[in-house]
Amino acid sequence: QVQLVESGGGLVQAGGSLRLSCAASGSTFIIPTMAMGWYRQAPGKQRELVATIARAGSTNYADSLKGRFTISRDSAKNTIYLQMNSLKPEDTAVYYCSAGPTMLATDYWGRGTQVTVSS
């Protein structure tokens, strides 16, 4: 089993930045082999992909977020990060961490962290 815990959400003004973290714990055999990622869900909308990162470090982003958001991974800490810059009110959502055997697999989910961007 794998547990994911997100942190770093909060309230920020438009144009500001936030850095989210997601720490994975549980199976020390499985975690290093897994891809991890970030998804978000705004009120009244479906959950959508933000970015994913493979075990080896290759990344995948939602087209609309390229250039503003950066995903990274610290394998020694079993932690991924999401650096979010130039935030917009439409980035307001609950951000969820995911993990799975492939880039788009979501076998495990965290509970989410709220990001609110004020105009």
C-alpha cells in the first residue's frame, strides 16, 4: 500500500506563486518504481490532469499549464513537488497527488490540498 499526503496549498493573490509537496509512504519496494502526478478539481468540474513525472524523471503537462507549472521529484525523499507561478483565479481548485505504475495510472490518491487564487 501507498499513502500520499499533500501540503503547501493556501490562499494567494493572482500573479503569485505556490509550491505544493506530496510525500509518499508505505511500500519501500513499490514507491521508487511508480510514476506520480498532480491533478486538480475545481468546484463543479471534473478532475483534470495537471502534470505527471515518471520514475526516471520524464514529465508530462496539461498543455494549458506548460510554462507556468513545474513538476519535480526527489526520489530520496519519495516526494514530488509542483511549483506554480503566475497563478490565476481559474487555478483555484483542490490539488490531488496521485501515484501508479505508469504516467497516467492513478492507483493511489492523496486527500488533496486547497489552492485559492484571489483576483
